[in-house]
Amino acid sequence: MAHAHAHGVADAKLAARRADSRRRMLLALALNVVMLVAETIGGFITGSLALLADAGHVLSDVGAIALGMTAASIAARAGGARRTFGLQRAEVLAGLVNGIALVAISIWIAIEAIGRFSETVELDAGPVLALGAFGLAGNVLATIVLARGERGDINLEGVLRHSAADALGSVGVIASAVVILATGWEQADAVASLLIAALVLVSSWRLISEPLDVLMEAAPENIDVDELGAALCRTEGVVAVHDLHVWTVTSGFVALSAHVVVAGGADRDLTRASIAIFLRDEYGIEHTTLQMEDEEGGGLISVEGAGDP
């Protein structure tokens, strides 16, 4: 058995990505706390459901960011004898929880909005408009800060989706206030709330589907496993590839395992190195386990860490 462990570069990139994400989430958290206080107080004073709905989403943002930061810290812990990959999928679980939270929030907003159609509620649209504009400015700033981070980070993407949906929610608050001021039609508040609920629901789809794919160990969307296998078979000295598996441990950490049949007389080490360079340069895969097999069915050699020639 031959083993090689030299994933320092990949680990350093992962650590740098997590540190950058935490900084961005911390700034977004501060902005959201300020908006939460302002919109909650304003919603109760003005009686605006749209404003309270937006405040509810901001509250979920605060929870999402806190969860994301905690998950990033947990995921950075070193692995042990039992959990050899550590707790890196804490980030994936945080993304899934945030997605489910968005669905729950959208359902609550929709139920409250539908109930408003049968009620008559007097709204003070002026302050609602001002608070909506304040919320929009804060959400846009937070979204820009988060969007400039690593978009492949499911954990950060979860927080970003919350923030972007909240920015759209603020647009709905502003629109309803403008309609009420212009026409006096106060049902616009409920209509805006329903639109906010729909936007929140749509934004939750990726946060649920992607973490589930990771947990089910599906191949990353950007990798065609059949095409990758065919490319490996074109490597000099390779006769066939079987039992090929590609999965994501956490955002930015793709792993691969395969049995590689080597032609008789071919240099196994040279073939392994060629495969490693190809996987690293063409697919960005640096954590691999390859079982090299002789074409004649002779001895086997398991090479772990083939991504680091």
C-alpha cells in the first residue's frame, strides 16, 4: 500500500475561503441587527404587515448569519480518528437549515397576508415608505458584501440568498407604501406581502437542493462523471477505469475514487502522476484515492492523495 498526503495548498485555500466568508457574514450581521430593530418597531407603530413580514425575514437573516458563522467555525476543526473529514459538512447542514427556514417564513407571510384581505387595517404609509427605503439600502449593502465572497460556498450562499430575498422584500414594502399614498388602496400591503412570500420561497430552492445533493454524495453539477471517466481512459498507459466516484465533502472540497487498469509494462507511478495533474488542472480535484490495477490482473496498489504528485 502506498499513501501520500500533501493537501496543504487545498487546505490553505479552504481555510482562507472560510475566513473571508466569516468576515463578510459578520458585517452583514451588524447591518441586519440595525434593520431588524428599526423595521420591527416601525411595523408595530404603522400596522404594516409588509413591514413586519420584512422584519420577520430580517430576523431569519440574523439567525441564518449566526448559524452560518457557527457552522464555519465548527467545520474548520481538525478531523479525528472517528470523523476523519472532521465536521466540514456542518456548513452544508447550515445551508439546508437556512433553506428550510426560508420555506417556513414564506408560508407564515402568505397565511398572514391572506388573512389581511378580510380585515380593514389603517396604515400610516409615510413612515412605512421611509423604513422600506432604509431597509432596502441596508439589504443592498449586505447583499453586495456577501456576493463578493466565494459563491461556491453553500454556507455563504445561504446567507446571501436570505439577504437578496430581503432586499426584494424591501422593494415590496416601498411599492405598497407608494400605492397606498397614491390611491388609498390599503390592500396593497397584503398583496406586497404575498409577493414577498413568493420571492422568499423561490430563493429557498437552491439552499435545499444543493445541500441534499452533497449529503446524498451526488457528483458536483459542474462535473460530468462519464466524460471525466472517458478522459481518464485517454491517459497514456490507462486501459480502463471503473468504480469511479466523485462527490463533495463540503463547498470547495471535491473528492474522487476510482480503480484504474494500467497497461502491461506501463509505469504506474508515471500514470498516477499524469492522472493527478489532469484532475487538478482540468477539474480542480486535489483529494483522490486511486487503486491501480495491472491489465493482467496482477498485484494492486492503492494510492491515496493522488491529486498531489
